[in-house]
Amino acid sequence: EIVLTQSPGTLSLSPGERATLSCRASQSVTSRFLAWYQQRPGQPPRLLIYAASSRATGIPDRFSGSGSETDFTLTISRLEPEDFAVYFCQQYDGSPYTFGQGTRLEI
Amino acid sequence: EVQLVDSGGGLVQPGRSLRLSCTTSGFTFRHYAMSWVRQAPGKGLEWIGYITSTTYGATTQYAASVKGRFTISRDDSKNISYLQMDSLKTEDTAVYYCTRNLSPGGNYYYFDYWGQGTLVTVSS
């Protein structure tokens, strides 16, 4: 089973700033099979990024993903008020699919 | 518009059973694999299982934590996915989400649409 570790646990920033979230895998995620999700309070997760760097439909271009093998990054270039939420990474390089524990992005 | 509506949650005693439903619309259900993902209160996300499309045999795969107790099925005539949960434990308490699966090919799934979730509380 691939274990994903996200850092930091909590990130405190202001609107307009740049956010950099990390996701580290316990073993190589082949073919960059990594996704990122955003979860706002009381809402289900929303797909942001798949294949490490492809934006899902309707996701603003201030969200970008990068990385390969064991190190992946989600970057939000200029934070909007609605971006303050919890972010999860997920690997889909075979079952069981696993999630990171989440990074809380707070104002 | 793609919609997934989760239902069937509630309070149940340990050792008992419960069946959740995921009613879908807005897409060709029979073409897609589906998963269930849960989230314990205040915790992270845990994938618990998937079912492939009927074209690929409606095969299932489960996380170790639920294997042998939970069963995923589908009814393509009604566009519904089910999660049958037996021998429930207190640690199964969570919000349960159904998801639509996407894949670049093969059983490599990420989740593009999610239901709103249904809360299952296992307690005596």
C-alpha cells in the first residue's frame, strides 16, 4: 500500500498570496497517477487535478499541479477567499487507492 | 448535469447491517465504474471499494478494512450503485460518499463526481 504524507498540516496565508502544498509518496507513483481534491466544510471533495498536472473541467488556472515519482506539489498562484479549505492528494497507481491526511489552508 | 445522490444512512447497532444507495443521473451510468469512499468525523478520506462497469464484468475490489463485510453492487436499469454493509463495527462510523470513477485505462481510478454523502453511525 502506498502511503501519502501531506505537508504542512496547516497553512496560514492571506488572499492574494501563493500557496504551495506538498504530497510525498512512500514509493514511486508510476505514470504520475496522482490527483488533488479540495473539500470545503460540509461539502464533498471536488476534483482539482489528475495525472499530477492536468486540471479537471472548470477548475481555474490559478490551480496547478506538478511532480513525479514520490514528490508532488499543488500550487495555488493567487489565493481567493473561496480557496480556504482542506486539500487531499490521492494516488491511483493500483488498489488500494490511498489519500493523504490533508492540508488545511486557512486565512 | 451529472448528479449522484447518496441515501440510506442512519444509526445502527454494532453487528447489524445497512444498505446505502447512490442514485445517479446526467450520464450513461452503465459505462462507468463506481466507488465508495468514507470519511470518519473530522478525519481524512478512505477508499473502501469499487465496482467496474458491466462491460468489464461488474468486478469488485475492496479495502482490507471492509473486505468480507461490505459488498458493492449495481443496477444499470435503475442507474444505482449499492453498498451493502454487514457486521458493522463502531469504527465504520463515517460519512459515506459514492463517486464516479475515471481512468486512463485499466483499474486506475480517480474520482470526478461525488455524492453529497450519507452519515452512518454505528453505536449501541
